[in-house]
Amino acid sequence: YATLPVVRMGQITLYEAALSLSEEQHFDAFSLDDIDSAFESCVQLKFQQHLMLTGKGSGIILTPYAAGHTLGGTVWKIKKETDELVYAVDFNHRKERHLNATALHSLQRPSHLIIGASRM
């Protein structure tokens, strides 16, 4: 699961890596078609789009919110029944020139909150 910018940037990065390695040496670890097929299995979500999982994850709802730190970066809300977990390991609370601030403030009192401490 990822937002559109994350999927596209990942795809472009792998394309560039494969093309640059194939120019320097014989490279056959994976092809551009392999990259395409790998990214076809990614589920792209928009910010604040609810996704109800099925199968083993039945009853779990995933919702991405803007992290405000990187393009496409996400704070995840994971909900099942009355439990609500917010996973926000990298976010920015200030508005920048190219990104809005995180949407973390709109998530009211989750039962669990996981945040990163690298910048604290």
C-alpha cells in the first residue's frame, strides 16, 4: 500500500538503476518488465481514502494521511473495531513551501500512537 507519488518515484528509481547498470556492465538481475509487474501489485491510495482489508485482515481499515515530510509520505491510521493505531514515524508539523503540514493533528486520541524519535 502506498500513495501515487511513492509508487511512481519507486518505479522511476528502479528504472534508472536498471538502465544505468546495464550501460556499465551485463545486468540481468531484473528487467524493466519485472519492475512493471512488481509495481502492478502495489495498491495505490489517496490521502484520507479508507481501505477495508479482506481475507486474513478482514475488519481492518487502513487510512493514509499526509505526513508533511516527504512527497507522498504517509501517516497511517489502522483501525479495527474500537482500537485505533496511528503509525507516524516521520512527519513534519510545519507547512513548507512544497508540502503542507502533517494531518496528524486531525487524528483524535488514538488508542495507540507510534512515532519516530530521530528528530526529537
